[in-house]
Amino acid sequence: MEGADSIDRTILSILTKEARIPMKSLAGRIGLSRTERVTRLGKAGVIRGYRADTGQFHDGHIQAFLLVTLKRTPSLGVLDRLAGPVGPKLRFWPS
């Protein structure tokens, strides 16, 4: 990231190790008030999201949660094609 300074690198280092750290705690550790730098790093694409990495479940299946936003409401046929072989395990939530 262009323009990243030592504070940005410290923030990224802490978040890499402690992704769930409260922003207030993060700000205290870097010596600044509640930081907007994390928001800026997100808008710049350096921080691309937050997730819980649960690994593999006991039955050997891997579960994934995807959010897909479409510009217009598709027909049910389009949704069926998007579902592919996962069939009934795919869930749709209208916005």
C-alpha cells in the first residue's frame, strides 16, 4: 500500500494476530484515539474483510458462506443455475 507508515504496519500486524481485537483496545495499543485508520485500510483494499476460519467440520464437509449482490432480481431459474449441485443446502435471503 502506498503511503503506509509504521502505524499502519503496526495495525496490520496486530490484526493479523488478533483479528477480533476491539477497536478501542487496538487504538490504545498503537497510542492513538479510536482509529479511523482501519476504515481507511479497508477502503484502500488492504483489509479485505473479516472472517472466522473454522476449518473442517467433524463430518468432513466444508461449509462456506458467500454473499452475492446482484444488480437486479434474477428469475428462479437463474438462482437454480447458481445453486449448481449443492441444491437444498443453498439458501437465498432477499435484501
